[in-house]
Amino acid sequence: MNDATSIKPAAGRPSSGAPAIEARDLVMRFGAGGPSPVLAVDHVSFALAPGEFVSLIGPSGCGKTTILNLLTGLLHETHEGQLHVLGKPPREGNPDIAYMLARDSLLPWRTTLANAAYGMEIRGVPKQERETRARDLLKQVGLGDFADKYPKALSHGMRQRCALARTFALDSPVLLMDEPFGALDAQTKLTLEDVLMNLWSTHRKTVVFVTHDLAEAIALSDRVIVMSARPGRIVADVPIDLPRPRSVRKLQSDHRFHDLYAQLWGLLEQGATGDE
């Protein structure tokens, strides 16, 4: 599937008509011009409507994180094809993008509140404004009573909640999330998925979410893009037509959830064998 996906916002969400993110025939080679270049992404095309939540799934090494890094402008090697975020080429330090990694990356010498406000501090948001916004987000993720605690006093799940608050506090229209819950236990992961859904429903950001968890991708997304083994190509772009709001736990008893799971699993196997 090499043609850019048409823009179809989730039901009940208006679209301006222009995509928030668009890639056309994106090709990325590492070490281009050297003796052994590595083709990481091969003619990938997709588009996201404003406010859409799209997950990328695929085998390790298929280029999912590479695509996120290209969107941020963090990769300085030259790519081929077109890539735009809110109508402009990616650039490093773009305030329209917030990036959440698998690691919480909290600073141990800063309190939960100071960590949640750190991104805003770097961007020059006045102290009172950033602390007010950070406190509000900490309440939304269930850490309102831990604002003055340091990371050493927080569980792994609580640290990820703080990182989630820090990401949403930036108020960027585009969120890139690279397996943010991948290292959590199953129960904590389900809880944070629900927290993320509540935040997204409130703030309506455009989200590109990388995960290896098919259930997570189905529960969170409007669409799931399936990529092949390296070099990464798009095998399929699957709409998730389950009604919102969703409960990750209640979906377990919905036959449509299991049908989508089986479909995505089959597509992953297809991409792993190169039989596109």
C-alpha cells in the first residue's frame, strides 16, 4: 500500500481538510553513500487527519521509530520523498510536536510537579502558568497528591503517568509516542491506556503511537498501520470501527475486538514473510 491514505477523521470529529501529518513515498537509508547502506523505510505513504489517533505496528527494526524521529527532525541524514507536519517539513525543536519515549526520563533532582513542568520551562512558559497547567495534568493522571514527591518515591507506573502529564502539558497539537507503556506490567498498562484515552478525548491531539501490543493498538486507535519487516513498507491500513468511548477491559468481551486482533495478527505474519 504505497498511496497516501485518504483523510477520514473519526466519527464526530471535524476535519479542516488538510492532513496534520503526511508522508508520500518516504524512503530512509542509513549510511547512504557509504559501502553498506541500510534501507530502513521503503516508499511509505500515509496521512493523518487533525485529532486522529493512529498506531504503527510491525516487527522490530521495521522503521517505526525511524518514522517518528523523521517527523521530529532529529534525523539529519537525508530522506527521499515528502514528509510534512501541519503542512511544513519536519524541523528539530518544532513546538508543534511533543515526543514521549518508552523511558520516563524524569530528572531525579526535580519533584513530580517540576518534572511535569520541565518541557514547558524549556519552551519559556512563565512559571505560574506552567505550574498551574502541570498541576492540572497531574490531577488528570492521578498524581495530584504526589506533586511534591521525587521520582525515587514513585513506582514505575507513576513515573510514566508523570511523563504522560509532561507530554500533554506542552499543549502541542501533535504527539509522537514510542512504546510508552511497553515496560509496564499488564494491570498498570491497562490503567495507563485508560488514562491516555481520557486525556486524548479531552485534548484531541493528533497521535502517532508505536506499539508491539495488538490489543493496545486496537483499544486506542482510530486506525492501525501494519508495517512489514525491514525494509519497512506498509502492508495494510486498518480502520478500527469500534465505538468510542472505549474501555480497554470491556473490549475483551467484544467479538469485534477479537476479529480485529486476528486480522492484525494475520497481516503481521504476512508482512514478516514479505508476502505483501
